[in-house]
Amino acid sequence: MVRFFFSADVHGSELVWRKWLSTPLKYNVNILLFCGDLTGKQVIALIRKGDNYWTCHLVGRDWEIRSKEEKEKMEQRIKEMGYYPVEMTPEEVEEYSKDPKKVEELFREVMTARMREWLQMIIDKLPKDVEVVVMPGNDDELYIDEVIKEYEKEYDNIIYPLDKVVEFKSLPGYQMIALEYVNPTPWNTPREDSERGLWKRLEKLAKRVTVPWNKVILNTHAPPYNTRLDLAPKLDKNLKPVTAMGQPVMVHVGSKSVRKFIEKYQPLIGLHGHIHESYAADKIKNTVVVNPGSEYMSGILRGFIIDISPEKGLERYWKIEG
């Protein structure tokens, strides 16, 4: 029996990442996956106002920090929430506010630095026989991939799964294909494509598969359309949730191409993410599909344990969170 742990949408939360790293020892996991939307969305400036005195704005309020110990605690809190703490002078804050290019460069610097830190945690904390898949998602800038590829070249147990067929050492005879692109969103994220474009990308991957499809793991960040995995709040023209009777109106927002692909090829299992609200499992014909959802802002790890028998295929799967 080979055991997977699959999670997604960490969005920079170091607390969730550390919890994810603890799962192999707790649950006897052989293959560990964190797939889609690895990076955070905001830099938090710790503005230096004097010796042992800083201010910052976080979660809707202003904070005063009056010792190095308090500063370290605040930096850790910011990291756990998925943001990037950066110490700045008031003059630097003003400079960044006037120069979007400098802000882009800063994001690149802090995102790649944290990605390296996280990948090094894998090397430092996990047994070398645990295979680890680290995959970007639609929210991640393209330069993140190069950091993962660097570690894949140096360490045998780190896997960058895109643009190829993955064959796991601990599960011979099975293959995984992965796609990080999603169908269009209102936010114009770095990795989006039309449904037609997604279909072409998926079919290109399908041509590389060399095992029966009941031994293929499909890993697409976009969930299949019209399932329990792709329900999200309906948005109005101002991108605000639409409500009825005080409750958000939910609509299906997944990919029709991903669903069509699953219907056509019937892989063993589909691993998906992207829609944080849809923590669920479902079936499309004979294919089980799962989405662990995400509560990264609360520091909650959500995931699926998946047991696959080399002889019998998918044996069992269940949700965990904590």
C-alpha cells in the first residue's frame, strides 16, 4: 500500500506549510503533495521609527512594536498568515509607493526567498524516502518554478510535476500528469487560459501517458465543472458576493475542459484545488475527484489521505484537517 497526502492553496502560510511537513511522520505518508498557489499576496512593512520601535498595519489595525522580541513575534505572525514581513524606513515606504516596478522586484525577492526556505525545510525535516511534489498554481508568478526546479535537480525526492509524466519510485507502474493553469477568473491571474486552451494543454499531456488510464493520477489545479469541488460565491459586477436570504449564492466555476477530459479518459483519481470553499470529494463516472479546499488564513491544514495499492488501485481516501 502506498499512501499519499494531498493538499493545496497554502498561499504563503508558513504555519500551514509546517503542518503539511509533519504529515509523513503522523500518517506514515510515502508521497506528499502541495499543489497550487504556493505564494502569498501581500508585503507587510515593519516601519522603523527609532531604536527598538516599529509600526505596521495588519488585519485592519495599526500596531506598535517596542522591542526586538515583539518584532520577531510579529514577523512570525505575518508569515503564518501568508504575508511577507519586510523592515523599511519611512523613506523607503514612500519610495516604494511611487514605484510599481520596485514593488514587483520586492515581491520577486521575498517570494523566491521564502520558496527556498520552504524547500530547504523539506530537505532538513523529512526522511529521504518520502517523495515530495511541489507545484505552483494560477496565482503564482512564473519565476517560482525555477526555484523548485533548482531543488529538483539537486535532490532526488523533490518533484516539479509540470510539463512531463511523473513516475513515483514508491508506486511503479503508475503515472501522474499535472496542469497548473485554470479557466479564466475575474482577477486575471498569471496562469489562466481559455477552455479551448486548457483542452489543448491536457491533450498534450495525455499523449505522454504510457500506462492504462486506471493507473493515472490527474493533478489539475482547476477542479472539474459542475461537481461538489467547484462551488464558489457568485460575484456581482463589483466583485462582491451576491447573497439571498442572508446566505451567499453559490455557483459552479470549475473547468469544463477538465471535466470533459476526466469523462474521456477516466483516470484513477483527480487531485484538484483552487476553490477554497469546496472542501469535498465527488465522482465523475468511475473517477474519484477531490478538492481539499483551503483555510490558510486561519492556519488550518486541509488535505486528503489517499491509499493506492499497486495491484488493486485506489483503496480508500478520506479528509483530514487541523
